[in-house]
Amino acid sequence: MSQSPRVPAHQVTTRNLGAAYPFIAEVGLGQRGVVIGDDLLGGSFVFDPFELYAQGVVSNPNMVVFGQIGRGKSAFVKTFLWRQAVFGRRAWVVDPKGEYGDLAAAWGVRPVALRPGGSIRLNPLDAGPDLVGEDGPGSTARRQMELLSSLACACLGRNLLPRERAALGLALAAATSRTKSPTVPAVVDALLTPTVEAAGSLRTGLHDLLEDGRDVALELRRLVHGDLRGMFDGPTTPGLDLSAPLVVLDLSALYTSTALGVLMACATAWLHAALSRNASIPGPGGQVFLVVDEAWAILSNLGVARWLQSSWKLSRALGVSNVAVLHRVSDLHSVGASDSEQVALAQGLLADSETRVVYAQSAGELTVASDLLSLSATEAELLPQLRRGVALWKVGQASFLVQHRLSQMERVLVNTDAAMGTR
């Protein structure tokens, strides 16, 4: 009996494989969320950090976005927030460059513009409710102390001595005993006018306690009476609308200030306190995106970097997706010496953000990017070649190449380089 002829196996290059099997596509992250654009390995790319956290794909909803100027980083962040509004999600933004004005106008809101000597004040020590779970009872007082210690470290340029920290803690307790939401001026006054009872609690003299806290008081006084007065030196201005779908804190008047990181920390602390008061809102309405643009300004300062990392860990308790925006991956290394605590804190922030969106980086960034982001050889080779609007997404254990798509209306919202000519 004759055998049928053997049909040779079909051979094809990867260049033509997509045409030979046109219905093969990347499985993606599912279809629950907002459409970002095209998955360049096939199909649409849909993303939502809260949905992925609920599914166990990621262990936290935080994100870090990297991108050189002009590669589409800002366009992605703004349109992502805009599209999330469809789901009832809100967005709060710390905007050090004043780039979110058009987005706020599209939402029908005005940015909260902070200026030295201005009419709007935010109290970074505003009290929020103690959160249950990992933060536990007394969490408000701990967060206030962490912030004050971080601001003092940032202003002094060094770690606090044990006696300075003790004096600061007693001053905060004294200010809190007079009102639920102490202010920075009240803490400064308590440092400069300690009580006999406070000194006795530390088994020290009144004069010694005053000297222990004097340097801290003089540095914090800059926020009260110095060149930074009029922004964080009193109770929060009444009537601020925090129920809007977008809240923007505009710090552009201080963008060139050496104290920008300190100011951003104060602004972010105020937002976190407000968010903690809203943490009990059920459903999607209680889920918020908190964007810290130009995050290098916070990370470059040891004291405020410590505070930022501790607040980053509260994301799940507050129902918040923190989004840090930086230019280069090496920004995480350039905040300090290679073996410094600043670098360790910056890398810890990255570890606490399971979604990394990376737009094109220069060839000089590849070594650092490969190390910090655990890039494969193929990913590292692609990174400098990514065209505008295309990003490498690292979500949990998965990687994607995504082309961000803009509608005509969105193009107007995100055009931050209009001064360079009509696009």
C-alpha cells in the first residue's frame, strides 16, 4: 500500500508571521479600565491600577512615569486622568511648573495657586482620621511628626539629633493640645517657648530644652516669617472646593526656589490629610489618583524623601494610586551619592510602584535603566529607539509596548510646547 506524500512543514520569518496568522495577539491586561492606545504586539491596551490590584495582578496601585521632554510623558498623564473621570475617579495634582491649567479649565475648575504672601494657605498639619489596619491608632500624630521631622531635616541639611527630635515632639504635642489641627507657627512658638512641664518630662532644664529645639525652630520659622511665608503658615483657607473631579496645586511661582522640594512635601502632606478624610467614601468615587510631577525635587532631599516613601505606603489604606513623574531613570540615582540613603529611598519608591511607564531614554541611560527596571536585552535595545508617544510598560511581571493615542480634543489639552509653533 502506497503512503500519502509527506507535506513539508511551513517555514516563515517573524517579519511575515503576523500576516500568516493574523488573529494572534498579545493577551493584554483585560478590558476593564481606560483605553490607553494600541498594544504594538496586537490589539488595544487597556489599563486600570485599581482593577489590577483587585485581580491580584499587582500588589499596589502606584505608578512611576519616566520620559524625556517631548516624548509624550505629560500627554499620557493628563489624558489618563481625563479618561478616568468617566469612571467617577478623581485626580489631585502637585504641579510645580503650572502645566495643568488647560486640563483644569476643561474640567471647569481653577488651580489652587500658591504664592509667597498670597491669599491661599494650606495647613500641612491638618488632621485626618486615624486609619485602621497597617497605620493603626495614633496615625495622624505620627504622620504630623514624620512631616515636621522631614521638613526640619531638609532645612537643616542633616539628620535631627535625638534631643532635637524630642523637643520637636513635645512642641507638636503642646500645639495639638490647643487645637485638633496644629499649625507650623504654633509648633515654632512651642519650640521657642517651652514649658516647665515639658522640660520636666525629659528630666532637663527649661533653658536646655529651649536650646535643644532652637535650631529646628529657626529653620521651620522660614515657612512662617521668611521668604516662604503666606502658603503653609496658618489654618487652611476656608471654602476650598475639594469635591471637584480635579484638584491642582500650582507651585509654579516657586519652581526655581531651592526650597521647592520642601514646598512640594507640604503640598502633598496637605493632600494626603484631605484624602484620609475622604477614605471612607465607598466605590469608585473614593478612588483617587495623586500625581507628583517633577518628583525629583522631593527625592533629592533626604528628609522629604523619607516622608514621601512613608506616605507612598499608605496608598492601599487611602484608596490612592500615587503617580510619580520623572524625566530620566537616572534621576533615581542622581538624587545622591551611589551608596547614599537618598538613592536607597528613591529605589524603594520604585519598588513600591508596580507599574512603570518608560518613554524613550537616551543611550546613556541604558545601564541604569536595565538595572533598576530589570529590563531584558531586547527591552534595553528598544528603549532609545521608541518614537514619540510609544512607551515600554512594565506592569507586575508583564511587559508591553504601547502607542498612546490622542483624540483631537485631547491634543489641545496636552499641548505644552505651543510656544514652539503650531502642531
